[in-house]
Amino acid sequence: MSILISKDGKTAYVSTGRGKKGFMIDTATDKVTASVEVGDRPWGIALSPDNKFLYTSGVLVIGQ
């Protein structure tokens, strides 16, 4: 449903809506580096200012 690219362009973050997951993708290889089930319909996504956390619908999805 949503795609967000990191500031350095190395990582893409994707929310899947009805797929109930969030993905982290290495843009150089197009490989999924992390996948997390986050509950019903994760739509919008946002990164924390320090780029350490990814949020969807107010829920932490992936933290580094």
C-alpha cells in the first residue's frame, strides 16, 4: 500500500495493507531483508527521525 525509501536510498520499506505485513528491501539487490506481520491493514508508513524505527498505523514495525 505504501513505499518509503530511506534517505540514503539503500532501503525500501513497504506496507502491504490487507497482506498484514511490513517489508524491508535492499534496493541494490531487490531482496527482502526483513518481514514482520503487523496486524490488520498496515497502510501508511513513516520512519523515525533517526531512521532506526519504522511505524505503521502508530505501531512499531521494524527497529534496528
